[in-house]
Amino acid sequence: MSDSTTTHPTGMVKQLWRLGLGRAGIIILIAVAFSAIVGPFIFPFDPAAVGADASSILQAPGNGHILGTDELGRDVFSQLLTGARISLFVGVMATVISTIIGASLGIFSGYFQGPLDTVLMSVTDFFLVVPALPLMIAMGAIFGQNLSIIILVIGFLSWPRTARIVRSQTLSLRERQYIPRAKSLGAKNMRILRINILPHVMPLIIANTILVVAGCILSEATLSFIGLGDPDRISWGSMLHFSFVSGAIGRGAWWYFLPPGIGILFVVLGFTLVGQALEQITNPRLAADV
């Protein structure tokens, strides 16, 4: 952590690219992001356009449909590109919420300690023990299937691991000599947290955040697959849900259920590879191997 290239964003990116895991993850994520952003303009099929007649239902790839059609005659490839946007959007936004909650609680708990630490870590332990998926299902069923609600539910239930990791690092930083010196010079606690603690914890937060994105995308896919996703939005999870409900698996319509599953697999793999590479860079015990 003492190496300035480890804490500086540019240096971190350079080290990340030099690692095989990081380079592979970056390439995967760039490819997916490019497809999600540019794809709909290159392949202009309307993902919501229903087929004209029964012959267009569950059509195999061909006749202008790269990945065939679904049970309503809609273009599967266009849905795949649109679903990538929604899945990535939900994953990133839920992770932002999760990171803000987890990092804030972790820093305050580790720095102030005492009763505040006891209360915050008791709450964190509660959420760590409670199974997240059943709670997400219950909250999703109670608060509705709006995309914003789904993001809030996933984000609110994904922060405990971040809080624990950040607290542990903050406890270590709190014992460094420059903290008592700053206090002796009259620095307020909030200034110490902003100037002396947060910059040193940030690389660890970033590394953990990348891993949390993968979990949030999986959570959204799971909720959508069981029918608790936003019915007005196309995501990879909802594509899997409707392919299962329509009997596409039994009818051998592989072009309907395989692409969204592979998409989820590659995105989660990309974020996981980048996150693991960042952990090697930011973790002092692993930095010697980088």
C-alpha cells in the first residue's frame, strides 16, 4: 500500500493491465459494454416488435434474425443487446448504493470504535447472517417490480461484506503515527477521515466494488428469472424467465435461452477477473506477487 503507483488510479490501471486476469477481464467488459451501447444502432430490430404471424414464433436463427425469435416473434438478438444495458445498469447502480452504505459504515465503525462500532457491526453481522436471496425475494414481492425498487433492494442488501473489509483496513490505518499527529495539530475527525483515511482505503473499496457488481448482476438475473423483475424492462434474467415459461427449453429453442445465460456468465466472469486482479494489487499480502 505504500507504493504510490498502487494508490494512484493511473498506476492501478497499468498494473491491472499487466496482470493476465485483469487484462482478460477488461477485454470482456469492454466487449460487452460496446455491444450494449453501440449494438442497438447497428442492429435496428425493435426488441418489442411482435411477429406478424405464427410462422415467426420461435424461429431458428436466419432470415435476418441472427439469434432467431422468441415465443412472440420478437428478435432475440435485439433483446440480448437491450438486456445487456438493463443488467449492467442495475448491477452498477445497485453497487453504487451498496458501496456508499458499506464504505461509510466501515469507515465510521473502524475509526470511532466504542459503542458506535458495536452497534454498526451488530447490524452488519445481522445482515451477513440473514440469507440475502430470500430477503430480496420478500422485499421485491412487497415493494413491487419497478426497476428502481429492484436496484434499491439489491443495493441495500449487498453492503455487509464491504463494511467488514473497510472497517478492518480503517482499524489498521487508525493506529498509524500520522493520525495522532493530525489530532495533535487540531485536525477535526471528519477532516482526518477525508484526508488521511479515505484515500488509503479507496483502492480497497474499488477492488471490492468490482466484485460486488458481479453479485448484483446475478441477483437481478435471479429475481427476474423467478418472475420478480420489472415486467416493462428486458433484461437477461427476464429473457431466461420467459424462455422457461414459454417452453423454449423443451422445444429445443436453444437460441432463446442460451445467449442470455452466456451473457450473464461472461459479464460476471469479467467483473470477477478484474476484481481479483485488483485485490492482488491492493492487498498488501498479495502485492509482492504482482
